[in-house]
Amino acid sequence: MSITENYQKIRETIPEHVTIVVAAKQRTPNEITEVIKAGATDIGENYVQEGEKIYNTLSKEREKVRWHMIGHLQTNKINKALKIFDVIQTIDSLEMAQAIDKRVEHTDKKVIPVYIEINIGSEISKSGIKPDYKIIEKLAKSISELEHLRLEGLMTLGPIAGNPEQSRPYFREVRGFFEKIRGLNLPRIEMKTLSMGMTNSYKVAIEEGANMVRIGTAIFGVRGCKIFK
């Protein structure tokens, strides 16, 4: 099936309240244009350089969607990132949050939505903070004191597993963290997004409370080998 058919088929099977962030890692401008025309509302990029290239290549289409940073953000790429992305899903330290906060005030955004990324499987190969509620709460409270960031949710990739059912207890744990943080009613925080699950695990993630999923392969097919750093 085509990209259009894949996206629309998936969209029809996912509850309306769940946002699909199309994971566009290593995809071409033509592929991304097609999925936007098919109805995609949110695009996610892992690398600032790649996102910048795609964003600058597109014209009218880029204004029709929200752009999400879903990969680890390096401090030296923050200025470029803020020119492209509407949401940063990968806050994993107070230092990163503070660095972004300082730079946002010099843009026309003034405030940018962010999510705390949780390394729920404690995997060395992945970024994100430890799945420890006290650590998550401390970071959330610190972000609430930053003028130019608005914490809107939590994000996790979930551990790599062939069987999506193996991700269920991890997603459930992150949902628990999400509910606790939301219950704190912290100032300048609007906990409304639980971003969990990818192509292999998004169905389980939704069952466990995710209202945002990141899907790439199921829409575009297997990607090539070119990587942007």
C-alpha cells in the first residue's frame, strides 16, 4: 500500500483522542509531503540537522503540522531546534531544561511545550531519566519554575522487545508517574499528554493510557541507512 493508504488505515483504527506523531527519521521530503497531504497533523524528527533540512525544503505543507523533537537534543543544537520544533519531547535533565529556557526568550515562541523523557527500561543505549518517581517529580517541579517552558506530559519509548506485550508493565508504570505528576497541580504545568509506543507497541501503549504514539515504519515501510547526526 502507499504511504497515504497506510496512514489513513492506521488513523481509522486508532481512537480519535490519540495523536499520531509520524516518525520521519531518514524520510524524504516527498514522503513527508505525502503523509501530510494524507492528513497527518504531527511530524517527529530525531535529529535537528535532518529536521532542519526537511523543514526548509517543504513550503506550505510545513505550516499544516506541529513539529516534534523526539530524539536526544544536544545543547549546541538548541537554537536551531527552536526555529523548527513546536514541541520538545526529550527533556531528561534540569540542565537541558534550563538551557532551552534561556534560549526560548530570544525567539518569537516565548513559551515552548516540553515532555519529560523517561528511560523506563533503564537501557544504557537510550536517553531519558531514571524511572524513579522522586527524580521525575523533582524535575517536574523545577521545570514549573522556568518561565519559558510549559511541561505538558511524559514520554517513553519503552524497552526494545519483539513481543509488544512485554512493554505493557513498563507503559503502565509510566502512566502511574503521569497521574501522580498531574495530581500535583503544579503552576505553569498542564499535564495532558502521555506519549508512549511505536510501530511495534502502539496498540498496547494506547490500552495502557497513551494519547500520543509515534509511528514510522508502519506508515513509510523500512527506512534506508542514511543517518543525520
